[in-house]
Amino acid sequence: MIRLIFVLLVITAMVLLGMYLLSDEKKYLQYFKKTLKYTLFLALVVMVMFALRRFFYV
């Protein structure tokens, strides 16, 4: 499930970056930056959850 979410986020980021390069509108670059920021935040949360699970169940 987590891999699927990250694959969809990568696809979304590439589409937004492509739209920015094709249309040269700043809104697509802003959406790309927000998507990247939230993807990194999600990755951090997932890593913390895995670490907590490993710490408390072992």
C-alpha cells in the first residue's frame, strides 16, 4: 500500500513538473513543491511508524 502511494506521488510530481515546463505557469511549480514537501513528510511519518513498531514489538 505504501509503495502504491509513493508511486502515485512520483507520477503526480512528474506530471506537475512536465506541465510547468510546457506551460511555464508558476502554479504548477508551486503544486510540485507542495507535493514534494508532503511526500517527504509522509515518508518521515512512515519511517517513524516503522521504527516505533520495531522498537515496541521486539
